[in-house]
Amino acid sequence: MKMWHGILALVILTGTLQARPSFSDISQLFSGAHIVTGSNASDRLAASLLKTSFHEMGIEVKEGTGEKGNLILVGGPLANTLTEKYSSIFGIAFTDEGSSVTINVEGKSITHNKSNMYEDVAIAYLGEHEGREILLLWGYGRKGTYASCLYLSKRENWSAEHLLLMVWNDKNRDGAVTLQEIDVGEKATPEENMIHVTLLLDYGTTQERKETQIKKDSSVLDLLRQETQVDYTVWPFGVFVTSINGLANDATRGHYWLYWVNGVYATVSSDAFVLQEGDFVEWRYKKP
């Protein structure tokens, strides 16, 4: 038997072709597998999340030393010696360039600026070595490791792939990792493809202010959709916002949602206004 490792890896076996295992095979491959975590508490927390989710799906994994059977490895190469070993075997390179770090594998890469505390990068990789299936879940930091475990704790994310690179962006700056903040594959958006903006919501009696990140070339409407519960109607001239966070326009009182950017009242619809780095967006509920 001969084995080729790569994106299009195939096994030639008794005259037939078999596609390499993918995340869609997790339930078959890792029921009864051992999970080995890194040396810190945050890696153990991420592993516990994964174990609990798998248990609810009828997939039982148990802690082990990694000496036999299929393995789930949680935690980066610096925290988990088995992650370091199998990352090397599978050709996953982790490069520290001083101000940034890069994960490279199979012609793909993702880079993280270490000065950005609101971002982390991560990898999920499924490979085979000497008859054992190995699932690697790790990030540059603890948030990245947690993000990779959280993402694969959901069955709907088990794609027919064996490699996922991902970025966690803490868009609301609360320090918590949520699925909505994890971008995967082609959607993964490192810091250099993001801009920083501020959103102020004036409800008339109270105000809410958020500093956040959003992808370059996003519109004011995209910002609302990312940060709020927004309703709107589409007209030939563009989008007309009708409600933000449950507070709807009131024609009887003459109160509507209107917006300003950098102190200037906007004269185009919110879907047509493209945001720039540092923009200050105000939505005010008031009379025109």
C-alpha cells in the first residue's frame, strides 16, 4: 500500500481508489478515540467543550496519553508535544516572525499580527499516520485553540475537507469566543483585511456605543447587520432602515432612524455608503 498526503490524497487499495478521510467522517473515526490536551487550563477547557458536544452526539472520547488508537490533539505545538510531533509529520509549519506568526500547510497560509489582542488564528487538520487517524485542533493562542474546538463541536461544520484555517475576530471586544466571530477558509479574514470603526446608537432616551472591526469595503448597512438586529425594506433608490434592536420607525410621532458618518448627515442609503478605517457612525432615532 502506498500513501500520498495532500489536498487530493488518495489511497490505492486492492485496485480501488478511496478518498482520504474528512471532517464528515468524525463520528466513525473518533468514537472511542483518545483526546490529549496541552499543558494549560485553557486547552483543557477547550477539550472539555469538545468532549461534551461529542458525548451529546453519541461519540465517546476519553483522555489518554496518545500511545495507541486514533487521537484528538488539542493545544498548540508549544503546549502539546504530540501536536508538535504530528504537525511536523503532516508538514504544518508554524513560523514566528517577531511581530507576526504564520501557519503554513499544503500551500495555504494564515498570518496573525501578535500586537492585536482581539484576534487569533487556528487550524483544524485531519491526517493519517501509520494506520492512525489524527485530528489536530490548535491556535496560536488559547482563543484560537478554543475557536477550533468550538467550530468542530458542531456537526453542521463537519465538511468534506481535511483542512480548515480559521480566524477569530473579537468584534464586540468582550473576550469571549463565539461561532459568529469565527471565519473559516476563504472567509477567514486576518487583521490586514479589517478596518476599525465606531457605532453609536441613539435611542432618544439612551445611547449605546460600540468599537468594532468589520471587513474592508463593508457598508454602513453591513455594520448594522453585524452589530444589531436590524429590519429594512429595499427600494429602487436603496435600503430604508425601519427598525434597530426592536425600536421601529413611528410615522405618527415622526420619529425615524437616520444616520451620520463622522458628524456629517448621510445623503445616500446605508447600503451604498462604504466605510473607511476609523469612521464614526451614528444612528439616531429622531425627527428628520
